[in-house]
Amino acid sequence: MLKMNKTMEILNLLIGFELIAIGLIYLRVSDFSSAASWSIFGCMYIVMDKYSDFTNMSNNRSIVQNIKYAGAWIGFIISTIFLIYSLITV
């Protein structure tokens, strides 16, 4: 069970970064709403991992927590920018 929790923790981080990368790809083709949606979704993936008690997670928990904290802030910033963009353009 502990090995599965560590694997899920790492997979969530990787999936989150991949989804943010998809958002950046959409940004290159000037599809701002899709870019924001994918990036926000990726940030949500980064900050979630409630599979077990934090003490049973990986030994690098402080690094993971810092990445999750940064992901939460990035998601907040992208969401705020997307909200302002939507208010202006819609």
C-alpha cells in the first residue's frame, strides 16, 4: 500500500505538469480559454493527493509540498488572469 501511495503521488505530479504543458501548447495557437482551462486543470492535479496520511508518503515530502504550494499559486494566478480576460472579452 505504501509503494502504491508513493507511485500515485509521483503520477499526480507528472500528470499535472503534462496538463500544464498542454495548456502552453494551446497558448501558442492563441486559444487562451483552452490554455487556461488545461493549465488550471494541471495545477489542480498537482495539488491533490489525499491517498493516505502525509506521514506515509514519500521521504521527499517537503519538496512535494513546495511543488504543491507553487502549483496552487500558479493555478490561482492563471484563474485570476482568465477571469479578467473573460470579463473583458465576453
